[in-house]
Amino acid sequence: MKEFYGDPSVSPALKSSIELLLVLVTLLLNQLGLNSSNSSKPPSTDPNREKKKKKPGKKKPGGQKGHNGRTLQKFADPDIIEKISIDRT
């Protein structure tokens, strides 16, 4: 790129445009190496972070041993049936 600086046929506007583009490319290349561990970006917003897979738990489903569970029983012939309407406005 230094051959442009000594060439009198290149306009000053083109020279400044090339310098500006080089600065932008340098800034963008520096940002490629950034992640949440070496910048002020929080890990939750870091698109380049490695996602950790969740391991299944070691606990068994259900209540504690010795606990007697209770469930409400259905009635074959209920005394009152109440219809509840839903207002979706």
C-alpha cells in the first residue's frame, strides 16, 4: 500500500479513503479475537462462546422415600358442576 503514498497521480481523497478503510479493517480484525473472557462483554451476550450442554441430573424422580402421596379422587356423580367461561379479550 505504500506505493500509493509516493504516487502523484493518486488523489488525496483516494489516499484518505484507503487509510480510513485500512483503519476499519484493522478494528474489525481486532474484534474477531475478542470474547467474554478478554473483553467487557458479559458471557450471556457473547455470540462466540462455547455453549455448555446440560448433563442429566443424578436424582430420581418422585418424592422422598417413606412419603405417602395423596391424590384427589374423581367423583362418579358430582353434586355441582360449575361451568367457567374464559374472557379472551
